[in-house]
Amino acid sequence: MGHGLAHVKSVRENTPPSAEDAESTPSPVKGKGRKKEQDAKKAEAPPPEAPSSEEEWAYEVAHADSSTDLAPIVGRNLRRLRTQRGLSLERLAKASGVSRAMLGQIELGQSAPTINVIWKIARALGIPFSALISTTAQSGTRLMRASQSKRLASHDGSFSSRALFPFDEPRRVEFYELRLAAHAEEHADAHPPGTMENLVVTVGTVEIDRGDEHHVLAAGDAILFEADVAHVYRNTGNVDAVMYLVMTYAETVG
């Protein structure tokens, strides 16, 4: 599964070069006068608009450890939920902070977003995280084998999330297994008002910053906090940390 994203292109690869990119390509110039004229134009030219680096694009695209079969599911759900709310890609990009190009690639199922990108979109749409990863509802007992689990990861793979509930429908309570690499940290944006996180550490030591609050959790420690402000998970230890998280929303949003 680690190489499953080989066929999924980055937004940079799927986006044709802009006029600005084309103009920035150097071309042979004859004569000193021509060179001085070009130097003057470069000095007057405004700085390029973000995203302006490969790192910014890479941040939006998930690590290869993410489940590639989630990409089309997220894409279909995003398009349906966005159109239901009458939002253009441009308006959703402004509301979520996710680039318009990336949103378009997600809807086409051609780019797998990171955990953080999905959270940004879900918050902008006012929906639970699970609304973007849900599949068709099924009834009865559901057995979820670890070998068949679907994982979402950060862009560098240092943080991963495995849903421990069926991807069948949006729900008010969600249950996740989280893994954070040694000496890594994950920044989480504020979730919708009323969202609660109940987290227990089972392996390693994890620091959690919530606003001005700072908490250190060893294996076996648990914490419950309001997640409607930005927060950080940090692993300062030498081993990967494992956590289990119960996310509770104020209300279920379909």
C-alpha cells in the first residue's frame, strides 16, 4: 500500500503552466541594452502569489501511505456537498484555505488530500470529517480487518489516522487510531464549535497544546478537551506514539 499513490499526480503536475510561469523562463538576450531593460522589469515585477513553492503544493497532497481508494470517495462527496451548498470552487477555496487547483484535483479523484486538508474542507462546509470519507450505508454487523483498513496521512507520513468505524454515513461520534512518529508534531485547525476530543495514549508520550494550555500525556493517560480552537499533538520521544481518539460533534450534519 506504500506505493499505491504512484498513479496519483500532484497538483503541480496536473496544473498547466501559467502565463506568469512562462514569462519567468529565461530566454537568450542579445545586447547590453536589452539586458538592462529586462533587469529593470524584474525589479518592478511584483512578488509571485502563493503557492510559490513545491513545498506548499506537497503539503496539500497526502503521503504514499494513505489509502488511494479513498481519493475517489472523497472526490465524489466533496463535489456533492459543495454543489448542494451552491459553492463554487473559488468560494470554497477562500473559505477553507485550500487552493482552488487542489480542490479541483480532489473532486476528480486525481489527488489524495492530507488529513489536515480534509479537516479544512470539512470545517468550511460545516460538516463532520466522516461526511467526506463516507460510502454507501450498510446495515448489520461490520467487521473491519486491520489488513483492510483505510489510512489517511500527513504529507510527510509522520502522522496517520485509521478510522475504527464504518465509512457508511456521517455520524456524531467518530473513533480513530492515531500514530505520530518520533520527534514529530501535527498541527490541527479548530474544529466546528462544540466539537470534543477524548484521547488516550497507549504507546509513548504525547504533548498536547491547546491555545495557552500545555499537557503531557504518558501511556495510559487520557484527556478530554474542546477542539474548537487550534491544537497541536507533539511526540518528543524516541518511539512512535499511538493514540485512540473519540471525536464528538455538537450535532450530526449530513
